[in-house]
Amino acid sequence: MNAIKVFAVLLLGCIFSTKNMAATQHINLVKPVVAAFKAGDKDTIAERVHYPLKRKAPLEAIKNKHMLIARFDEVFDKAFVEKITTSNIRHDWQMMGWRGIMFDSGKLWLDFDGSIWAVPYESEAEKTRREALIAKQKQRLHESLREFTQPILTWKTKKHLIRIDELAENQYRYAAWDITQTMADEPRIVITGGTLSFDGSGGNHFYTFINNGYRYVCHVIVLGTEQSPAGQLEVFKNGAQVLSEPALDF
């Protein structure tokens, strides 16, 4: 076998080895997570979570280990735990580039240290509680805003209260008040026809609303640092930025 053929064989072997390694390198990170669920070790699982752990609006984010343990059976119900404990680590958990390790088409995400950074899964208990909260929330809103299918976000900035709701599939409404008002008051501005856009593949996204030469953009920060706000409100007039304020959930 000449030198070129030898080199080609070695190169193909390296490529195959690298691909095989990439396909299985997550196994050692996933194993202890699955083991903790099998053991029913809530304390160990709670230690592995990045906080705050966001829940679907208007459910409150889980802020710390003690809060997660108290709500554990609601976040990780019996059906979801069974899926995790009976999962095939090699095939049901997938490396998804820099985003981390995905389980069950995105119902749970691990970081590269084996910690849990997101749990988009929603149990029936959470769904029931969320729907009850939405019903109460509607009663506290100004009557002009009570028709919507689901709340998207409620923010507080330095000068404003902001709310975005989904009116129907992919149809969004923006409402804003002065910081001295409440959401029971008539909103200062209401804009419908908003659009949703994704900022890369890490989960960060933004909603855009256009009104009388103004463009309102609400950037939702999903993948950030511990110091990152929940989002950023930006307002543009004829293309020039006139406002930029960090936003916090409330």
C-alpha cells in the first residue's frame, strides 16, 4: 500500500473516530442525571439546576433549590420521571452543538457540565395551575385587554409596565403603562400585529411591534449570564433608537 493510500485510510479512521466520539461524549454527563432520577434523589437533582428555572407564564420562575424541592412533583411529574429513567442515554439524549444536551425533543436541557439549565416540559398539574392563574389575571386587567389565549410576558422597566399576550396563534399584542400605573388601568398604548423572531438557536428571541413610525422591540433573554435581565425594551423612531431599558419579570 503506497503512502497516499495509507494516509487516506488513517484520515478516514480519524474522521470515523471523531464522529463516533461526538455521538457518544454526552453519555458520561447524562448518566448521573438519570441515576439521580432513578434514585428519587430530589436534593441531588435540585443541586444540578441553574436558577432561576423559568416556567411557562404566568407561573413564577423557580428561584432556588428549596423552591424546586417544594415544587418537584409538579415540575417532574411521574410520567416525565419515568421517561427519563427509562430513556436510552445513547439515543434519547442528543448533543446539540453549543446549546448543550437535549432530551425528548427539547423537554429538558443539560449544560456541558451535566447541569440542568432548562425544563420546557409542562406537567398536567402545572398546566392546571397556569390556567387558573390566567383566569385570575384576566380579572385584574383593564377590561380592554381581557381577551387573549395566553400571556407571553409581563415586564417592569425603569419607566414602564409592559405586557405581551398572544391573541391567536402567532398573533401578538403589546400593551404599556407608565410605571406609576397598574395593569388594571387603561393602557397608555396598545399595538396588535406583533411578530416573533428568533435570535440564533439558543432560545433568545424578540417581539416587534410597529405603530405610527415607532418600532417597539422586546428582546427576551433566555440564554444569558447570571447578571442578565429578563429582557431588553428598545424603541425606535424612524429607524433611530430613542429608548433602551432593561426589563425584569414581575
